[in-house]
Amino acid sequence: MADKALTSYRAKRDFTKTAEPSGKLDVQPSNRRRFVVQKHAATRLHYDLRLELDGVFKSWAVTRGPSLDPQDKRLAVEVEDHPLDYGDFEGTIPKGQYGGGTVQLWDRGYWEAEGATSPEEGLAQGDFKFTLDGARLKGSWVLVRMKRDRERSKRTNWLLIKHRDEFAAPSDGAAVLDDDRSVASGRTMAEIAAGRGRPPKPFMLSGAMEADAVWDSRDGLAADQRVGDGEVGSGAPSAKRKTTARRRAKAPPSASMPDFIAPQLSETVARPPAGSGWVHEIKFDGYRVQMRVAAGRVTLFTRKGLDWTERFGAVAAAASALPDCIIDGEVVALDHNGAPNFSALQAALADGASDDLLFYGFDLLHADGEDLRGRPLSERKARLQAILSALPEVDGRYIRYVEHFEAGGEAVLRSACKLSLEGIVSKRLDASYQSGRSQSWVRSKCRAGHEVVIGGWTTTGSKFRSLLVGVYRGDRLVPIGRVGTGYSQAKVGRLLPRLKAVEASRSPFTGEGAPRKTAGVHWTRPELVAEIEFAGWTDGGQVRQAAFKGLREDKPAAEIRAEEPVSPEVIDAALPAPPKQATTGASRRGAAAKPIVMGVLISKPDKPLWPAEEAGGAITKLDLARYFEAVGPWLIEHIRGRPCSLIRAPDGIAAECFFQRHAMRGTSSLLELVTVSGDRKPYLQIDRVEGLAAVAQIAGVELHPWNCAPGQPELPGRLIFDLDPGPDVPFTAVVEAARALRERLDELGLVSFCKTTGGKGLHVVTPLDVAAARSKAQPGWPEAKAFAQEVCRRMAHEQPDRYLINMAKKLRPGRIFLDYLRNDRMATAVAPLSPRGRPGATVSMPLTWPQVRADLDPKRFTLRTVPQLLAKTSAWADYARGARPLTVAMTRLGSSKAAA
């Protein structure tokens, strides 16, 4: 049938003159339908959309190219079916041949039909809805057939329209066409026309691909990326790379050397460890890579074990001179200050500039046929240094040894922070190498600090709210944002008189973004200098999550400038000066690239999700991503392995929000898709910290996981009691209810924990021990719900004037609703540390029981304040050890009922 469908295609081409495929090759089946978009400079430039269906490519010539703006209706002229091997074609069709001109593989990936209508039916009806999952085109689309004027047109015309979803770009839909690089080879149209560069990597002839190795975020474009898993293809290979590739293809693998070793990972600590026995290394901002060399054959693995050797071609070529070994390290790109810069890495890979990349080796796992993992780090590093120092100078430019410091972890961290580096990793010298997380490797991250000039302050009524601050550029005071946290009552008492002493009638700020005079804004003369700490800078040069530390008396305001990274003299040994290639346009372009958080490209980073308030301006999508990055290692332990629903606010919480329970088309590869019995649609699941950045990218402002045991949706893993007060109930009464509930659970042998809901109530949470999951006596959801209901019923029965278990609103005034309904199989509850899509950007904050007292103020726990507060609290530290079997508690509850 496919062969018959290609009759028209073959009749138009002379395959003795054109390199286009004839359709005779056997294309292997894929587990998903594929699509390609080919940029085609024929008589007129256009883009050919091809969708795999019934053994051929259904094809349309999109005259102006696809647009991500739903308002743009692009003409798509239906053309003849093309063979499936055409999906790998990139090159030049000779002049005089049908369609003569240059063809580039501009996009490719997979597609699915939408709705209950089959693709064949949709095409026949002229209303064909589908979802694309490619490198450049993603989300929901539709092809609508136009009424045919048979007198004027012999072809069938359609309109290609983008649907409104998270991948739409309403105001700049055509910008996606600006990138003139092949997703398959990295070549421009000019390079393809000139016959330069490498041929494209095969797609159609490669068969079904692994889920984690789908090329769309790995080849040719940085989309939905993550640290440690590599991205964009490199450019044309050097002669040395070609020679090395041939040598690798012939070289036999080492018989005694493992193919891949799961990497050792570090735990996060607030400060580096003190004392002897530790060494401290610079924490690099790049991709974790394991280098395996066997008989000259080099393989570079990501931390997940994916082979991305070709993406780091120059490093691989240099490594071919090494003896047989396995080295743990990091691939980085350096900025103009010689510091690792992830944006520069992204830019270098996007440009195919693998010569701009360096490999820093910090551990030796295998050498000369010997497994070294059981030996102490001191010996492993000494042998690694010896191996790398023997490299020829030409190769040593690309492969560096990571020096370390054996004392003064605090000093090393301060130096790293001063250099605007990510932080340091501290390692025990006597420790063996252990795959997975271990206490023998710990990391300490930097938090930026800065001196700023105060230009004003804001109040609500008579209450102090925030400082308006800036820095000098030339003789102008440029605003850099608001400082809304870090104020104790004593600090405000000392600060306000100083502010009022320099109060002015006009704003001292100049330039774009200067704050306006509104109610509650007070200006000052630019004379006071404050020291702040903050999470980083926005693309617009504003500070994020800034906290006040104090006034400085030792520096005049006129000397306060935006700080620039200093020369890295302190740690030259750990971070050698970059080669000349590292200061190319790719590195410069990296500094201006869109921000990347935990490897995820954040589009429209300055989009406000929470509106501006007195305490620090609007909270943006980038702020949300940075928040998830700060709290992610804590948060992930309470959502991992559980289906998780999202509340999304694509246009901010003041606009329409929606609750997403199931996975949508185009879901990031950083999020897991899981199915549960009774529902054919897959649910979202967030199993890794990087997935939180993907959630921020789609404006997911709230996380609502199931309460099941991780990986076991049929078993309750915790009980949640939601204390929801009526409108006239003081919060002190909610606190009393939480403590009373804790006492009851204690009597039943359950350990309980408390958190704010981010609203007006509290959650009391008790973890359950499901070690007996294989036992038929293991309580399920009906038993868990009945248990929680009975506990609440007894409280309401004993104090009916204070509590009720009937959720009817007419009964709520003056009482607290004891909501036990969260303890059902598919019920959810807001996750600890999840933000809430409410004014003030409050957060569901885990508490210690001593914090659950009369003066508890849930509103102080916000997206801006929580990262700092979390670093100082021990809340829920014993959560995992607090798990108890529900069977014991059920027995005790039954006994107490019988006794009564």
C-alpha cells in the first residue's frame, strides 16, 4: 500500500540525478509515529511538514513556515506522499530537478493524534488535530482544510494553526524560524549548500529509541535540558576526531573494565565540614561526565549512563591518548573570567563549538585493569594526577586535573563565592568511591551578597515593608530591586530613624525600571549603604529573594558599584586559565542566554506569576524556578514516587488557573508518566529535583501529590488531617486543635508532624510504615480512611462546639472542620514546601512542634522567605524514622472504643 502511495513521488524524480531517497529502503518501525519539518530553499523558501502515517509521510508545504502564535494561520499546501526514508534527507536537490534547492532537517520528533477521531478520519473530514513533540515544535496543532476552488487551484490547501497551550507564543510566534541550524547535523543552510560539515544523524533508520535518549532535547537544540545529561550536537569533526572514531570502531573493549559505573553523588550541607581528613574542590557548573578509555576508544557517559561522546568531540579526541581508565569528572565551558558558566556551555553546544569545552577530572575509578573504587580518595587522585600530567600539551588543553585544598573549607567556600562560582564539594580523603549518595561527599553552595545604596523604603499604613535599593553605574543610581526580608523588630527600630533622617521629596533613581511614587513609597537621599544577601540576578538585573543584613558605615555610597567577579588568583590550581578558544562568541553569547535552572531553559523568565506587593515586587516564573532549586532536595523526598497533580497559572494567579491531574501532550522528559489501576490516562510524577524546574517552566504554582507509599499507589503511606477553620475562628484555636490531635495520635502509637497549609489552616501528618506491604493484612485505603474518620469523629463528639466532621458550610461558623477525606486513594494534599497560588505567595511550611504555638503566623512563610528559614530549621528531620504501622494504631483505637 505504501509503495502504491509513492507512485506520484517517484514519477516526479530522476533518482540517477537527485540524491533524494527512492523509498526502497526498509525503515524500521518505531514505537511512536514520527514527523519531520524540512526547510526547503526551492523556487521559494518554504517549510515541508511531514507526518508518518500508513507507511509514508503525509506532506504539506507550509509557505511561510509554522508559527507558534495561535492567531497566525499558515497556508499549508498538500503535496504528494513521501517515503519514510525521506525523513533522514538533508542536502541539495540539483537545479532542473523537481524541487531543486537546499533541504535542511529543521525539526523532527514524534506526533500523536488528538481526540477520539483517527488520523485518517480527521484528514478526511478536513479537521485534523495532533500534538507534536519535537525539538522546536511542541504541543497541540490543527490542520484545517480550506474550501477548494477547482478553477484556480489543482492542489488542496490547508491552514496550519497552533492551539493555545504552554508551548504557544502569542506575541512572537514566528521567532521560532530564526534559528538556521539543522537539528540533525547542526549545519546552516549555507553550509549544507556548500557541502560542508557532517551528515545528519539518522532518525528514521534508527528504529525505536529509548525514552531517555529521545534526540529532541539532545540533538541540535537546548529544550527541556538538565545538568548531567548533555545537550546539543557538535559541529564538523576535525581530522583527529575522524581518526579517533575509526580507531574506536576497531578497538576491542577492555575485558576487565566495567561499561559504566553509577556515579557517586554528594549530600547538601549548610557549611563545609571542619577538621582534618577532608579535601575541598571547586563545584563545577557543567555536565557530570564519566570518561571511559579502552584501547584508544573513548566513550563519554552522562550521569544516567547515556553515551554522548559525539557531543563533546574535542574532549573525546584528546582523551584517546590516555591509557585504559575510567575517570569521573565534569565537562564545562568557561566564561570571560575563566569561571565555569552553564549558559556558555549551552551556547557552545548550540554552536557545535566543542573546542570551547573542557573536561575536569576529579576521580579515577579504574586504571590498568584494576578497579580502584575500594582504595582511598588520596590514592585515586594521586594516580589520576599522574595520568593526566603525562598527556601531550595539545590534549592537556581539553582535559584538566582538579586540584584540591586539604584545609580551610570555609575559606575555600568564601573564595568560591567571591568568584561567583557555584560552591565547593568536600570529600573525605580516606573514603572509597561509593555509587549513589554518601556522607563522604558533601557540597556547600554559595549565596550571593552585595552592598547596595538605599534610595527609599515602603510602608503599609505605619508598618515598614521593604527597602528600595540600587547601585551606581557612572554617576547614576540604577535600581536593582526591593529588599523585603531579613528585618527583625529590633532592626526596624534602628533602621527607621536613619531612613527618616535622610528622607527626600524626589526619587534618587534614574534609568529604566526606576520605581514610581505611589502610596506607601518614601524616598531618601542616596547616602545610606546596606549589605544584603540574595539568591541571584534576574535577566533584567534585579536581585532575587534579597534579605537585609545591616547598614554599613565603612563605605561611602558613591563607591557602591555592581560587583564584577574578581580574577581567580586564589584558586588558579583548581581552575586554570581558559584556552584561547574559550573566549569565543559562544561564551559571550552564553552570558546573554535565557536563564537555565537545574538544566531547564526557562522561557519568559520575567513573566509575573504573583502580582507585585509591598514586600518586593512581582514574583516571576524564574523566581519560582529558583525557589524550587533552593528547596528541591528537601521537597523531593515528600513527592517522589507518588502521582502529583498541579495547579498551573500560565498567566499568573490573578488570571485563570487550572488543575492538572493527568499528563498532557508534550510533557517534559524530566517528569515521569505513571498509570494507576482504574485510569488509562497517565499521571504526572516528579521523581527528581530537576523535574521541579520543568514544573516552574509550565507555571506550576502548586504541587498536590497522592498520599500513597512511594511507588505503591494502592497503599497509604501517610495520613493527613486537615484542620480547616470556619471564617470566624481565630488561628490560636487551630493551633490548639493541632496539638490536641497530636496527643490522640501519640496515644495510638503514631508519630505526627505539623505544617501550615499556606492558607488559614494546619495539616497534621503521620507517616506510615509499609514494610509489610506484601502482607495480605496490610491496611489499604478504606481502612486508612475509616481510621482517620474515627479519630476525627471522636474529637468532634467530645467537643461539638469546637469541631465537626460534616463539611457543610452552614455548620462551619465558629468551628473547625476536621477533614479526614484526604486519606482516600486518589485524594491529594498540598505538598510540604509547595507554594500556593494565593496573594502573598505563601508556602505550606513544615514546622517543629515547639513552633506550633499561639503566636504562629502562617503568612510569614512565603516563596521569598522560606529558603532562608528552611536552612535554619530542624522541622521534620525525623520524618522517615517516625513511620509506624497503621495496624497497631487500629488495634489500639478498637480497644479504646471497646473499653468506652
